[in-house]
Amino acid sequence: YPPGITCVGYTGLLESGACHSFIIPFFDPRRDNGCYWESEDDHAIAASVVRDINESPVLKTMHNGSYDASYFIRDRLGIRNWLLDSMVLWWSLYMELPKKLQFVSSVLCDNYQFWKDDIKGNEEDSVDLNAERYWRYNGLDTYYTLFSTCYLLALLKKNRAMQFNYRDALLRVFSGLAMSMRGMAVDWKRRDEHRENLI
């Protein structure tokens, strides 16, 4: 599998208020080829599940989603209805404060417990335990992203300046992502002329 995606995590919120988190792994450090799945067919099925979820009409949120979206676009795993981004929502209200997910969720989530160090473990930990710890870490990322977004949406509904900032910033995020994925037109002849002049 191309480098970059080690696993994909989701947390879903049901109308009942129940939430469920799950991880779809792709990388396995125990295997020589690094692939979690036993066969190419199994790997393709896992990737198609990710694509189906990403392309579903369900509203989606990410934290600094342009990073994840760039991998989804590169690997043709789709992304539809990604209209919420907890980092951009936070920036729209508190531009000068830190924007890391652990900081945002520490302010917004009453049940917050720091989880970012959980991935480290001990040297004597088994590879199996490290993999489980890594998947849990990613599940918590998705959990805190979702609930930070929920809180920020409640604030967004009441704050016109935040609404303006969010709309403006998210448009820049989308246009920046599009430019970074497509690249930029280059005049190679002019570039070579400048190179010659600088040498």
C-alpha cells in the first residue's frame, strides 16, 4: 500500500445520542510487506469500505482535514460532504489560540483525558499491544474531533462573526487543497532561462 495511510478511523453519532468509533487498519509492522490484510482482495475490500463511507452523503468533520483529504484524494478513496473542520471552526472563533486537537478538545470536552502520549508505550511492549494502542489512539482522535465539532457548531449558530470567518476560511482550505493536489503550471523555458542567469 502506498505510504501514508496506516489506518482510517471514524466516530459516528446516532440520533439516539450513542456514538461508535471504529478503525480500519492498513499497515501492520509484523508483516514483511507491511500490509495488514492477508490478501490483495481483502485489502481492496477494506479500501472500498473506506471509499463507501467517505463518499456517503453523511455530513463529515475532520481536524485539519486537508491533510487527511490529500491522502484520500491521492488514493482515490473519495471524500464527500466534508463541510465541517474542527480546527477551522476553532480558528474562526479563537484565531490566536493553539489549534492542535488535544488543546481544542481539552477546552471544549468535559470528559477530556489527554491521550496523545498513549501511543508511546514501553520498550518491552509487544508489537500486538503497540498496534492496539495505535488504533485506540486514532479512535480517540476521531472521537474528540467529533465532539469538539459538536460544541463549536453550537457556538457557530449564535455568532455571526464566527460564521463569516468560518465560511471564508473553509473556502480557502478547499481552494488550497485543490491547488496542492493539482500542482501549478510552470513555464519550463523561463525557469531554465532564470537558472542559466543564476549560475
